[in-house]
Amino acid sequence: MLDLRLIREQTDLVREALVKLNTEAPIDAILELDERRRQLIAEVERLKAERNAESKRIGRLPAGPEREQAIAAMRALGDRIEQLDAELAQVEARLEELLLEVPNLPDPDVPVGPDDSANVVVRHWGEPRTFDFPVRPHWEIAEELRLIDFARGVKVSGSRFYVLRGDLARLQRALITWMIDLHVREHGYFEVYPPDLVRREAMVGTGNLPKFGDNLYHDEETDLWLIPTAEVPVTNLYRDEILPPGVLPIYLVAHTPCFRKERVSAGRDVRGIKRVHQFEKVEMVKFVEPETSDDELTSLLGNAEDVLQRLELPYRVVQICTGDLSFTAAKKFDLEVWAPGSQEWLEVSSCSNFRDFQARRANIRYRPAEGARPQYVHTLNGSGLALPRTLIAIMENYQQPDGSFVVPEVLRPYMGGQEVIGPQPAYGLVPRAVS
């Protein structure tokens, strides 16, 4: 949420930013409501002062007609104050609703552009592997090795669901554990395991509601929402709190399933596990002081890059332009890994600085020093990394001529030393020890 004073006092700046974002927001209506709100507050305060003064005067009047008339007038004054208070509450509620529709403003150094075609590739890391055999996409590798059961996933849950089998399920589990360990042991994060269902106000706090409700899974009876990312519950851990001096920065990391309604037309995205309704992700979330948030974004991006570098997967860093920037981010970088079988760059991480946008929505503040006035924190988050696209990159980059693929070296201790993933048994039949 933007500071209302910013909209009021720097209206032209806000309007110019909305043009750069290629979007609209109800700025005129906000300004009108803000003006009416301030008028009502002034009028209510004036009438309350008048009522207090009149109350003191009535206390000095002797019993009689004048006193009775003054009491009647004060009752009418009280009724008027009550009416204005009710109107003020309605105006403030509507103003709050409209403010939630205004996106975050982009940082001045964010590239200006209409859509993702204007995103800027900042740098590349690693050389794409060359193959001396026909390179295949992950869905062909996975089906031939019986690592993914697409048909039974659809049978159980519908389109865009799947079942990981055997060593691929194990590889995903190894990836998650290794990434969590890396972020905790070397990058300085603290692990949490949050709920997968959250209240409506948690979704509002991170900016998922009210704008993106159609993309979320919702239980009407309880008004609980399945999370689209761990960012939602983790960011809201400190909702409506004032953090004491000395605790910032706070770095948290979490692994959760994520649930999103993917609405994609038929085409290449339909194949495989690139766009699905349920997936796993390791998420990094930071709560920091405002003056450090730019450096913290650089560090956050480096933490995500470290994962890809240790997996030895070629990737590129892309700065997102204004027209492709998310509703909540002031500045964002994506990490895209090269998938040679699919012949495309796949986003496996988005690292964003939200400034105080989420903190205002969730009312997360900190006290810089004892006795100091509370200020809003800055929040950041980034995937570290998202699955299943990281699995796709491993299968396609590490594939071998016989159809198997190599397990990245850093994951082998988490796979019991296994170096190669090959065909899996049908129907889950595995050799059993004979007693």
C-alpha cells in the first residue's frame, strides 16, 4: 500500500509511475475521498469541542427553561456528531478499499517498457552444454524412464497435475533439503515451516488480494486460502507487530507446496510440468531497515544464484521492466535457467524488493532505537529455488545418450551416493529382502 500522503502531495509522480507500469488506479476517487475524510474529521473535532464547552456551560446553569433548551440542543449536537462519525467510518473503509487497488511504484532505475519484451538481460553465467546426440525435452525423458505419471495425475486431480515416481520424487526431496541446508548453514537464514492455509488478511498483506483472487484456491466456508507461495504466511508472521530495536535484519527460509490456478491456452506450455496448479518451492523472505534494502536485494539475488551455480546449471539474470513488474514489487530480478530440451529459458526465481508496500498493508513496523518512533520495515523475497522447473533443468542439462540423466554432484550425498537416474519399475515394484 502506498502512503496516502504520497498520493496527495505528489500526485503527478504517482500518475507518471502508473503510466510507466502500463496500468491504472483510482487516484481521482482516492483524492476525493481523502478530501471528504479530512473535512469530516475537522467538522467532527469542531463539533466535539463545541459540545465539551457547552457541557461545561450547562453545568453552571440553574434549573429552568434555559437549561432544558441547552440540554436539548446538546443532544441534537450529539446526534449530528454520531451521524458524521458513521459517514467518516464509511469514507475511511472505502478509501482503504481503493488504496488496496494501487500498485507499488517502480524504483527510478527500473527499465521502462510496455511488457516483458523490454526486460533487460543483466548477465549470463555458465556455458550451455553441447550434445553429440539428439536432445530431448523433460517430458520425453520422464515418460521413457517412468519418472512422471501424467495420466494418473490427471485421473486423480485433473489437468495440470502429475505424479512424480521413484528416483525423481527422491531427487525433488533431495533438492529441497539441500537448498534449505545451504540457505541456513551458509546464507544465514532461519528455517520456518508455516501453514499452507491462511486468512484473508494475510493475502491482503502481501498484495495477493483483492486484485488476484481469481488465481487463488479458496475455501468459502472457512474463508481460508491455499497459499500461492510461502511468501504469504512467512511475511505475515509479524503482521500488526512492532519489532524491537536490534532484531533487524530477519532472514527466514521456508519450503511449502504452492497452489495457483494456471490459465494457459493450448501450446507448448501444456507439455510437461512447466505450468501446473501445485508445485514445491523454497522461499527466502527478508525484513530489513529501509536504508539497507537495496544491498539486501543484491544479497538475496546472490543467494539464489549460488544454488544454480552449485548445481552447475547455466542461467541468466533478467531485470524486469515497468510494464512486466508485479503489482507489489518496486524492483525485481528473475533468474532464468537454460533448458536445452525445451529450448527455452525457464524462470526458477524472482527476487523482489517491495520497499514498505507490504509492510503498510500488513502493518509491520520496527523501532530503530529505544523510545524512537516506529517505522515500517522493508520486505524482500525470492525463490531459492522453485520446483519443478529446477527438476526440468536438471533432467535436460544432465541427460545422457541412453536416456538416463546424471545427478548433480552436490545432490549425491542427499541421494545416498546415487550418480545416475535411469528407468523406474512399473507399478512401484521393487526388490524386497527375503527373510
